[in-house]
Amino acid sequence: MPGRWYHRNINGIQAEKLLQEYGKDGSFLIRPSQSTINSYTLSVRCGNEFKHIKIQNNGDCYEIGEGGDKFATLAELVEHFIMKETLRDKSDGTVLVLRYPLACKEPTSERYFHGSIDGNDANNLLLTKGKSGSNLVRERRRIPEN
């Protein structure tokens, strides 16, 4: 399942608007590519500019550019570049720093995801509605992108 940084229903202009309004330098999101079926676009805010980088999906892996590092999932790709900080825009050499995933406000279809409820509410929900072995996933309140 893609992370909360995945915005499935937006285009490049909408991505820039979201990054401008809610992001800061280093904020990013991933969205479906408009030009290539089954591929994606990484949209990153670099100061007051925006970069859009194609993520190729060849069916077996995801990669940025040809001959680059290959990843089994989009989440692995994102985690790699958050840690490594060496992603460059091949068109102009700009170093892209992926620092702040811009969470999608659109609710997920996953039943186990409960958004931004706090720990007490999560415990109460599990105690009142759950049974042994029940679980849920929620956003961390102190670090909302987690």
C-alpha cells in the first residue's frame, strides 16, 4: 500500500498548489503520471520552485530514470531518498531533498487506517470494538507524516 504521501487523484498543477500552500522546502508527494500509464511522478518543492520527476514502473520494480537504483515498492524508493539525499534532477542538476512527505487528506479505503485519532481514542476503540489480535494504524500526532 502506498504511503500517505501518495495522492491518487491530482495532476501537476494541483500538486504544485498543494506544495505551495501546505509544504515547505523539501516537501514532496507522489502522484500518478499523466503521460505514462502505470508510472508515477515525484513532485518536490525546492524553495519556491517545483520539480516533477518521473518514476518508472516496469512491472518488477520502480526506478527514477534509466539505469538508476531499483526498488520493489514506492515506499522503499521514498525511504531510500529520504535517507540518502542524493536525488538530482537530470534536467538541471538541482539536488532534490525529500524531507517532508505531504500527507493526502483524502481518506484511505483501508479499514484499519484511522487517521489522526490520538492514542487514548485508539485504545478505547480497540477495547470496545476489537477482540484479541485486533489492530489499527493511525498517524502519529507529534509527527503527522508518520
